[in-house]
Amino acid sequence: MSGFWGEFFGTAVLIVLGVGCGAGVNLKGNYAHGQNWTFISLAWGMAVTFGVFVAGQFGSLGHLNPAVTIGFAAFGFFPWHEVVPYLLGQFLGAFVGAAIVIIQYYPHFQVTKTVNEGNTVGIFSTMPAIKNSLFNFLSEVIATFVFIFTLLNLGNFTQGLKPVIVGLLIMVVGQALGGTTGFALNPARDWGPRLAYTILPVPNRSSAHWEYAWVPMLGPLCGGLLASGLQYVLK
């Protein structure tokens, strides 16, 4: 169960810090309101860094992401018998992390009453800057491919200062490729918080936009499989 608990706590930390940044930037009445894309990309990078550090201390490999776990397993870089515990830890951790953010920012959801003011599912999950299903999907495939192909060449990225490198990688992927869709890169990071926003009592909640949710699910999974497949061919 070390894999489950590592992924659970690591992903929870990732989401508390990353989605917490989204809440701060979007919700009214707090000091981070209105910060820019660089602020968001840096916060998500550091969120991943500390999530990987935590996961490694609990004995997991710090995937925090089904696209990593499934992509690695599909081409022999990770054992299949550990896939289900990792996936459960990732999705449950993401849901719990989002619930913590709701509690933290509850009064700010109360005063941010409309979508135009910033009370949207985009705090929790990704939405496209320009809605185009094909290109939104391709954006997630490309960004995740770059991310996971690089990960595959880092070795055990829970060791030493490698989590910091992973965080810097997330930051630059966000800055370079993330402006189109919000760079989900990770089905758990999107679906766990989206579900929390859907079913938990968030004040002034708007639509969770599940009609778009297939993009941050299938795009990263395809990108992870392509990256792992290429690494398998080249190794």
C-alpha cells in the first residue's frame, strides 16, 4: 500500500497548492487576486515539486498522474500490478486536495457570486482559451508528450533535487504550451477537482463543464503513451 499512500498524499499536496493558487487568483477578496500566468505556472511547478517530495517519502515513485503511470506501465517502465493502487491514490488525493481548497476559500466563494467575477470550474480544472475540440485535444497530447518524454530521461525523479527539476519542467511547459488549454497534463488533476466542484457545497457554483472533460482525460493519456512508446523504441 505504500504506492497508494504515497500517490494519495503527494497528489493531495499537489492539488492543495495548485488549485489553491487558482482560487487565490480568481476569487474576490484575497491578496493573490488577479495575478498573472507566470505566477500560476510557477505555482503549479512548485506544487508538483512538493507533491513528488511527499510521495517519495511514503514509498511511491511520485507519478501523481495516471498519464505517467499508465504510459510507463504500457511499455514496461512500471509494473502493471501496481497501476490500480497508484490510480486510486491519485484520483482520491486530487478529490481530497480540492475539498481542502473549498474549505480554505469558502468565504471567498461566497463573495464571488458570478462566473464573470471568477467563480468557475476553471479554479479547479482546465478549460480552453479558445474552444476547438480537435486542437484542444492536440494541445494536451503535445504538452503531455513533452512532459513525460522528459520525465522518462530523468530516472527516479523522487531522489535528491530531481523533484525541483520536475517542477521547473512543469513551469516551462505551462509557460510555453499551457496557455491554450490550461495544461492539465494529468487526468486525476482535472477530474478529481472537477468532481469535487460538482458534488461538494461550493457557494455560487457554476457549471462543471463535463462536456469538455474528455479532453483533459484522453489528451494526457495519449501523450503519455506516445512518449513512453518513443522512449521504448529508442532505448
